[in-house]
Amino acid sequence: MKRAFLFCLLVLVLGAGILLARIQSPSPSTSVFASVFKVPFAAVHTAWSWVAGLGIYPRLRAENAQLRHEITELSFQLSRLRDAAVEIDSLRRLLKLREEINVPGVAASVVAFDPSPYSNSFWIDRGEEDGIKCGAPVLAYTGLVGSVVQAGARTSQVLMLTDPNQRVGALIRRTGEQGVAAGTLGKNLRLKYLGPESEAIPGDLVVTSGAGGRIPKGLVIGFLAAEPVKPDRQAERETVLQPAVDLDRVQDVWVVLR
């Protein structure tokens, strides 16, 4: 049945070819015949071209699938190269930070964030075997991240500045005023216990004061984001402090060895 159909189709195409040739060079005797059959024979020719093209469709489809696969692979490799470039840049800046602050330490990578909504902390891939102890300051290349609250043999938990249990002695670099940077569980901190006549303004740089000796003096904490205000029934003023480090995206850190 299929062969008979193809044979008939071939006959029609051949006939169409002959008639089309005569149509292109018509004689007076064939002009009427040509005008009648020109359109249907052209349609048959177009249909045959479409049928002939069906033979290469599977090959084109396979090539398209292969190209899509290669594009996916290249996109994945490009993403990995970008991640590697970011990591290399972060480590390079950490090495520069180590030279600037001139304190012993060890580089570490963040392996997991605490999913609890009541704590802002993460774990790193370094621990007591690397010399890390509880209370050790943790830095990124742009500033202070937090401190170690739990040190295991090969991993440690770091409490970020934004955790409500975190308190750090702070100093406004421009004015010399001292206060305490306290976590709020949000993205920003509160700089507390400023004097009633505080001259702090938005944009002021805030660094660690070194009070208590737990964290070295002069490490960048962040920048003031608002004018100091006086809470109800308190003599001291406080204001919003934006961390210098994007704590939600920190990947590589420097842990100060005490």
C-alpha cells in the first residue's frame, strides 16, 4: 500500500515537472491548458519538496538536541569558573587583610548556615586541630563578621554580629565616641550607649574599640545608617549600624588565632 502511494506520488511529480516545463514555454495550443493547471501543479511541486525534506528532519532534530546539550554543559562550566574566580578573589583579599592587621590566623570556608530563625550563625571547616578556640574573632576582607562560639575538632560555629547574643565594643572613628554594637537578628546592628551630646552622623565609620581585650582594636564593623536617637527613659542615645560585610553571602573568612 505504501509503495503504491509513493509510486503514484512520483508519477504525479514527474507529470507536474513536464507540465511546468511546458507552462514556462507555452505555445498557443497549450496556453489555455497551462492557465488551468499551473496553480495545482505548483502546489504538488511544493508538497513534494516538503516530503523530501522530511528525510533530514530526524537528523536536524538530533543535531539540535546535541547543541542544546553542549550549551548546557558550557553554561555549567562557565558558572563554575565564575564561582572559582570569586573564591580566588576572596582568598586574595583575605591574604591582604592578614598582612594589614598583622595578627596570626587561619583561612576557613563557610560550610553551612544555621537555619534557626532565632540565631544568626554559621559553621566553618576549621576547628581546634587548626588552633581555633572559642571567642576567636572572625573576619572577612571588608570587616568583622563575628566570633567563634563553639569549636570542635575540625569544625567551628561562628556567631555573627547580627545575632542578638552578640555584643562588641565599638568606636566611631571620626568623633572618638565609644559604644556597644549589638545584634538585632535583622540585617543591621544597633550602636548603643552613645552620649546625650553625640555628634555621630550617618556614614560615620565604626570600628572595634578593643574594650575587654576579646577582639583587637581597629577592625571595621560598619557604617552608621541613621542619626542617633534617645530611647524612652534613657539618657544614652543609640542608632542603626550597617555591617560592612554582607553577612548573608559570606563564603571565606579569616579566624584570628589567640
